[in-house]
Amino acid sequence: MQQASKTLSLPTRGQGLYEFTQAVSDFVAESEVSTGLLTVFVRHTSCSLLIQENADPDVQTDLLGFFQRIAPESMDWIVHTTEGPDDMPAHIKSALTQTTIGIPVLGGEPVLGIWQGIYLFEHRDRPHRREIVLHIIGDR
């Protein structure tokens, strides 16, 4: 049994989905784990992680539109406004998605479907530098 970890630093330009599937695949290959489990974890409370279709950009447009509708900046009942009008809606969006993803590893590769990509889902308006921790455990 062996394990490895790495922290990725991913810059964002504001709200949107940022694919980092290749960086994850590269990490798995470097780890030399053939069969195991990969954990992907984002160290923030106003962004999240998604495994989502990476073939049609309309999927991203529709996801952004959906989340803007269910957690808009115009919610006048919000109390937490210290960090700006986009902050509490970002926390709500993060709470509705996930901050950790577990991905099986077989044959030295993450087990993803043909159209699946791994994304950081940025919920804040302004640019950020997000940290994503990768951890793998398994056998050669």
C-alpha cells in the first residue's frame, strides 16, 4: 500500500467552472498507484468541486444560470454581508454542491466517463487563487 499527496493552486477569474482534469490525471500517473482511491478536496468555503460534462459548454452556461437563480445576490434577508453581496450566495452554492470528491483509480488512471471532467466551481465574482488537495492511496 502506498500513498501520495499534492496541493494544486488554481487561479480563477470570477464565477465559473474551471476544469483541472489533466492535472489530476498527471498526479495519478506520477503516484504510480495502479489500483486505489483518489480524494480531491478544495480548501475553501465559497467554491466547490464538480464532476461534470466537458463536451458541450452549454452545460456550464446552464449550471451557472441555475445556481444564480437559486442563490442570487439580491436576497435581502441575508445577514452575512461583510465580504460583499456575492459572499453568502457563494456559501449557499458551496453547501449545495461538494468540497470533496472520491474517484476510483484502476489501471493507473482515474475512472471517469468519456464526457466527464473535474471542475472547480468558483462562486465568487472576483478572481481568487484556490487550493485543491489531491490524495491517493492504493497499490502499484
